[in-house]
Amino acid sequence: MPKTVLITGTSSGVGYASVDLFAEAGWNVIATLRDPDKVPDFRHADQVMVLRLDVEDISSITAAVDAGIARFGRIDALVNNAGFGQYGLFEALDRDRIQRQFDVNVFGVMDVTRAILPHFRAKGGGVIVNVSSGAGIFGLPMISAYCASKFALDGFTEALSYELASQNIIAKLVIPHGGIDQTRFHERSAADFVSDDRLKDYDAFLARTRAMFGKMAGGRLMSAGYVAGVVVQAVTDDSRQLRYFVGDDARGFIKARQHNSDEDYMAHMRGFFEADMPG
């Protein structure tokens, strides 16, 4: 019997590319997305079941899991891909915006995972891959809420992996760092950038940091398909590897975080974001 994967956030980007790659590998795919009116065309439609799943709506999560099992008889892997980035100075973000960032990127992942765990335990195992970000390894200005949510996701996944190992369920992280093409993630996030005219004291910092992000965004983009290939690898390689980093680390953020002392890491990061600061 072919194996089955449930993927969240499949309307575009990494989620969309993952659907086709899994189907090409012979998997059945439960492709879920928030808006059923925006169902994309998948190349292997006979192997793909498209369902509404909004990670902020627990009833839609339960319904999608149940419908997928009813259709294919089993689910062998879960890819938590749905997410978004809230951009803006922390001081400009109200609590509701930060709450929604965590509702989608953290609590949504937890709710989808919780919904599928009884099925995995009953069948004797499964694989969970959470798609995170380099912003869950290193902090960046103007996306503090997003970083906080991805740091939480990283810690949650590692802690969960120890619990689930006792049930033959493997939890992993795929961590893209750098820009990804074929996705509207940054476009949507930039459009939702929160500003506050009362915070003029930050103007010089904002101008400098936006220029830095502009240079960073101008670098080579990874294809969504390339990242999706690592997602497929993480699901299928039968390893206990926890973190899969995807990107060339041109700015050295990952290397600095992993291999330097905390003092040297902070000096590296401040060289990017605190140059010419007073004091």
C-alpha cells in the first residue's frame, strides 16, 4: 500500500512543490490549505486529495485528518509547512498581532500534531517534519515576533522528539535560511509590515536595516522545489537526524551561531545591524 503524507500550507511555495515531489515518489498526498477557493493544479491529481485546513480552526484540522484516513486508509507522515511572518518593530506590534503569529506558527503546528498523534501511535509509528526558518536559530531585527515563534518551534520540536521516540514517531525540522523563490511569503509579510508614526526615534535604524535586508534579499534565491526536496528527504531517509539546514549561509549567521562563542556570535551579528550606532 502506498504511504500517505499530510501537508499544510500547499497553496504555493514549499508546500505546493512538496505535494508534487511526494506524488512523483509514489506517495498519496493530503494537500491542505486555508482557502478552498484557491486550490492549485497538481500534476498527479489522482494521488492528491485537496482539503481545507486552517491551522487556527481546530475543527478543520480534525476533519482533514479524518477525511485523509478515510480516503487512503492511513497517514504515515505529517509536514507542518503553513506559516507566515509578522514584520515590524516590536514596539509597533500590538498583542493581537503577536498572538496571531504564535497561533499560526506555533499553536497551529501543535494542534495539527496533536490531532494526528493518536493515529500514529495506533499504527506503530510515523514521521513529523516541521518547516522552520533560520530565524529560529538566529535573531533578526524587525521580525522579532516571527523569530520568537520559530525559536519556539525549534525548541518544541526538539523536546517533542524525545517524547515521541518512545512511540516510534520521529520529529524533525527543515530549516531554510535565505530567500526562497516561487513563494509569496516575503511579499505577504512585507505588505503587512507594521509601522507607527509616533516612533520617529527609530527612523535612522529602520532606513539602515531596510537597506541591509535589501542587500540580503538581492542574493541568490533557493527554489521552492529545492527546499521541498529536503522535506522529502527528511521524511524518507529513515534517520534520526533532527535538523536539516537548507541554504548557502552566505552571511555566515548559521556558522556563527553553531561554531563561535556567544561573544563572537554577537559581535558577528552586531556588525550587520549595529554599525555606526551611537555610544
